[in-house]
Amino acid sequence: MNLSPQDVILFYKLTYALQCFINRKLTIVQGAETPEDVRQLTSEEKIQIRNALWKNADLIDSFVKENPHNLTHEELDIVGSWRHRVKGRFILVSHLKKHSVFLKEDEETAFGVLALSEPFEASLGSRLPIYLEGVLLPFKGKITYDGMIAPFNISFGRGYRQSFMELYQQAKAKHGIITSLPFSVESKKQSDEDLLRFYLKSQHNRDQYWEDIWVLIRKKPALRLLYHQEMGKIQSRNFKKRLREIGIEKGAFAILEGMIIAGGATKEEAQQMAKKIVPSEKRAWVHIFQMEK
């Protein structure tokens, strides 16, 4: 979940070079004339320069054009890509193997973010979610942050935690986890099939997104088949439980629109029985399940 040590060194080299340039242009801290001078500043002084940078981010173009520290083309490309920063308030909702997930609540987007030299769990704690303010930056095809994160001292109750996780799941269903910048919501949009599967995933989702489900199906009628297939799988679990309760442990059954409409000793028999009674235009909607001990 971290950049490599070599990339961390490069990141700070570029950060201090850019901040030195910004400090010269805007005269924020006296005496900081070189990147090394900036590195030696106090945290408060670095924050002043950093804040000035993101208020005057158009100066990134000037830095790239002037190249005052003789950076390579590759290094200038990295700094230039910081125009595509994502700044604001986030909710840190998960630590995954490859990255930590920062949720931007107002945009329903989830970003996979790499820490720098210290894992987020070490710097921010392992108790999630964490509400924080920060700036996400592209870096060599990944997303990291600008080195400064301000967590808010807020504890969330169970209801809030659940709502954040639901928003996270929705963001993943709609756009996936965004792992590079810049990004386009449209280009990251998940397929209608994946979105429908998300809406049907749980009873809570089905209740919450009932209108969205049918809007999606009306927009793309071919999704009706997927809807019936997924609902058949869900309903079969309830039917299996009920059948066992009344002593039926064997057999195969066909479901259509929430009802058992045929059965047999095997799936093939149940399928043949269903074929005889179900209109041809609805046969593909039938879900067959097998009772198993």
C-alpha cells in the first residue's frame, strides 16, 4: 500500500523543487531559496507553501516551462500531471492489499491511494472510517497524496459507518475503484450489467434501488433476462430452506417470477417440465435449482 522507497525519494525531490519555485514566486517563507532549504523548513512553514501551491496551481505550468531545477522530461511530466489533482474531503473506508480506499462522498467516487513512506494505518490509525482532508496526486500511473493529510477528530456511529460502506459499494458498482488520474466519470462507468447485479445483491439494495432497477431495465430491455436469472438464484435459497422445513431433501425445481412452476428428480426433468408450460418468450427467465443434502 506504499510507493517504493525509490519512488518516495523521487516524489519528495519533485515536491520540494516545485514548492521552492512557488515560494520564490510568491515569497511565502523568507530564506527558502533551494529545495533543500524547503526540506529543512518547519511543518508549519511547509504547510504555508503547500497551501499556496494549491491556491495557485496554474503555476505548475510555469514550473514545467521554466524547469528551474533542470529536471528530466520524465520528472517534468510527473509534476505536470499534478494539474489533475483531486482536492477536498474524503472518507478513508478500507485498507486493501494494493491500496487504501478514499471515498469522495460528494462525487460518489472511490480512489485507490498509495501511501508514501509510512502506511496510512500507521499514520492515521486502523480504526475506520476516518474523515480527512487532503490532495490526491497522480504519480507514475498510480495515485498518492501530497504528503499532508488532515484527519478530523470525529467518531462515527454504526449508522454512519453503514451508510459510508453502502456509498462505497455504490461507487464501486458505478465507477470501480479509480487508481489513476486524471479520470472521467463516464470512462470509468461500470457496465449496466454490473450495476444491476449490485442493485440486486442484497434485500437492502433491492429495496433501496427498486426504482433504479426498473429504470435500468426499461432503458435496456435485454437486462430483464439477467434480472430473472439473478432473482432466481436469490429466491432459490429461500425455497431450499422452506422445502427442507417440510421434509423435501431431493429433487430439482424451476422458478419463474418468484414462483416454483415445475419440478422433477433431476434438473433435466424440471427443465423439460418447465418447457412444456412456460411461454417460449419467457423460458430463458426460468431458473432451475437442485436440492442437495
